[in-house]
Amino acid sequence: MLVNTFDQNVLYLLLALALGSIIGLENEYRKSKGVRIFLGLRTSIFVAILGYLFGFLFVMLNNLIILVTGFGVISVIASLMYVEKSNIFKSPTATTFVSTLILFTIGVLTALGAYLYAIIITVLVAALSFYKIEMEEFVANITRTELIATLNLLIIALVVLPILPNYPIGPYEIFNPFQFWEIVVIVAVIFFIQYFASKMIKSGFFLSSLVGGIVSGTTIILIILNLSNQLKNKTKALIANGLFSSNFMMIITQIIVVFFFVTYSTATLVYFLPVTVTFFVLMALSLVLYGKNIKEEIKIKRSPLPLVPIFEFAIILFVVIIAADIAVKAVPQLLPATIFIASFANVIAASLTVGLLFAGHHISASYAALLLGLELIAAVLEKGIVGLFSKNKAFRNAIFTYSIAFSAVLSIVAYLSFAYGI
């Protein structure tokens, strides 16, 4: 085993002391607030240093028995502390015992040079201890329905998805089970986040819609459409989220995907700037029209994981993706039309395609900017088309009218920018 230098050992010792101090200080603060804690500042430091010493001896002598002995010693010490705490506080919880073992492990990891793991564990332990009351309140407020929904989401995402085949099957090989179920997971996660965000904070629906828009603006507008049929008294708030929340994050996603992850170049951004500025102006206009309603509280009276709507939206998205894929194969020479159609299904995928084409020197920067503009136009236009399926007349008319108007303005700016370089 590689032996650390003297300077490294000193630094690791100081780090172990610091990490023990973090947990110790956090415990002392909680003790000052009346929380009954047996593991104070000095004890925390001593345990972390003890762990470091056993780890140091293991590195120097390369003998596993040293570590086994160390964990045996600290287990005895932790057990004695547990018994003493139980006698004093009459509270036989295992928190002190577990915390002592974790502190010792942090010291050992530091001595072994795995200081990043030690730091991460320290931060997690301190955070979990500090937010104990909030977590207990959160757990106490969870209903049986919400717990079942959480378990179902974990099954959908972590059990079912990994075992599905990730290749086309069936007639014409257009159905990919993994791809379809991945869409189901994305839609389910967005529903799940929106439910709990709306439950916890007043503007939760607005914030969760913004976050969901990063993944799929189409899913967000479908969810908003569904709510427009149920909550007629929240029409203006839903219109505001339909215009702003489902659209705003698209251009942010485009910029991140194309300019920071694919091309590493601002050349396309220069040509894309007129469309970008116009888009932000239109989004600002939507805030002027409905800004006072956008953060209005929207109580979603439904299950946190409504399976029927989730599968309905997933099927719609999957069909759109297949249609776009067929269009790509049928008319590969019509790149603008292909990108435009593909953007109805997934702006991120379309942006990635444009970025790769530019990075591979297949298209110019100005042409790439035009294609990115077409993506925005298609995505905004899609919201208006989807809005037509709402049974709420006011919502339907507003979303369709503004989406058509916004996409028309973007079309004019994109054309002028490409044709005349403005």
C-alpha cells in the first residue's frame, strides 16, 4: 500500500479534526436549542481523530486486523455511550451509537486519502441532523396515497425500465419498449414533482412547471390543459403558465445543449441572437398580460401519480416521436422540415442534432441559427395546437391565439435574420 508523506498525513489529520468539528458544532448548536444530544464538540473531534489514528496505522503497517480492532474498540465505546445516554435521558434511540460509528469511519476515510467521501458523508450527516424536525414533520404529513405513489414511481423508474429491451420490435420495428417506458417515467416524474411542489409552497405549480419545461414543454402544456378542464376559476393562472412556464425554459435548454455541451462556440449564438431577444420580449409580453396570475396558488386535487393521464400523455408523446422519426427517414434531404417536425416531439433532441451538424462542419453557423429558430417556432406553435383540445373556451382561445401570434413573429425574425443577416 502506498504510504502518504508527512505533509499529507498532517493535512489529513487536520481535515479529520475539521470534519469532526463540523458535526460537533452542529450538535452543540442543537443542544443550545434544547435538543438532548450526548455527542458534543469535543467528543466528536476525539472520535474523528481516533478513526484517523487507526486508519493511519493501517496505512503504515498494512494490516487489516488494525482496522477490525479499531471498529471493535469504537463499537464498545459507542455502546457504553448509548447505555449512558439511555440512563440519563431515558431515550433509548440509536442515533448516538450510529453517529459515533460514522464519525469514526470519517476519520478512517480521511487517513486512507478518501477525503472526498469523508467530506460528503460529513455534510450529509450534519444536514440530516439539522433538518431532523423538518423531516419528521414531512413524514408525519405524508398520506398513504402519497407513499404508495412514491413506491409506484420507484418501481416504474428503477425496476421496470432497466429490464426492458432497448431496441425496436414489432411490425416495421417502430416500437422501442425502453424508449416508450422512458417517456412514461419522465411524465410520471413531472406529475410527481408538480404535486408535491404545489403542496409545499404557494407558487409550487409555477416553479415545478418551469423545472418540468426543461425536460418536456409538451408534457407541461398537456398537464395544464388537463387542469384547464377542471379548474375554470384558475383560467388566467393556467393561461399564464401555458404561455410562459411551458415555453421559457426551451431556449435556455437550447443554449445549454448547443453552445455548452456540443459546439463550445459562440458563432451560432451571434446569428441566433435576434431570435433569442425576440423570444424573451414575447415571454416578457406574456408576463405583462398575465404576470399577476402566474404565481397564483393552484391546488391540484388528484393523485400524486395518476397512472391513466400519465399513460395517455406518454402515448401521445411517443406517437409524435415516431411520426417525427418517420418524417426524418422519408425526407432526409429536407433538413429544415425535418428539424421543424422533430421539434414537436423533443426540442432537446432536435437541438442536439443541430449542434452536432454544426460541430461536424455540415452546416454553417447562420444556418444552424435558422434551424434553432425553427425549433422554437415549432415548439411554441405546438402549445397552441395542443390548447385546441381544451374544453375551457377562454383557455383554448388565449393559448391558441397567442401561440400563433408568437410563432408568426418568431418566423419573421428568423427569416430576416437568415436572409439579410440582421
